[in-house]
Amino acid sequence: SEKLYTASPGLVNGLQARTFGVWTLLSSVIRCLCAIDIRNRTLYHITLFTFFLALAHFLSEVFIYHTAALTIGVMAPLMVASFSIMGMLIGLQYLEVEELSQNKKKN
């Protein structure tokens, strides 16, 4: 939290830092599960949503609440979330095509 919320570090306390850490752990578990079972559409959508949440969080901290500055500590998660969203949206199209082809084979 000290490297992220550099514009207003006084607004971050230990509880908020631990909550952020738990969120990071939870999103990591979800993303790992998706990587293991990439064809699970529900898990895929949940994983995609975690990246949207991360992007919205960091953008709001920089541009709305002004608690974070555009340093490398904030730019890195913004880039990861943005590129991951783009990649997952492209991958979602492949999952839909794969699902359609499997349905045709069954019929």
C-alpha cells in the first residue's frame, strides 16, 4: 500500500492494507483456478470481472479520490489489468467458437 497510495499515504491504515492484501490473494486464487480450468465459462467471466474491478479501483484512486499518483507502482497494475482484459475478451471469442463446434459435433 505504501507504493500505491503515494499521493495520500495518511489515508491508508493497517486494516485497509490487510483488506487490500486479502483481495489480492482472493483474486490470485480465482485467476489461478481459471488458468487450470480455462473452459469453465462461469469461472472465466468471474476472472474477467476481477480485472475490471482492479482497473476501476486503480483508476478511481488516481483520478477520482487522488490518493494515488501515476507512478510505476500504479501503472503496473493498470497495465496488467488492461492487457488482461483485452486478452480475456479475445479468448472469450475462442471459447464461444469452441463451444459452438462442440455442440455441432453432438448434434
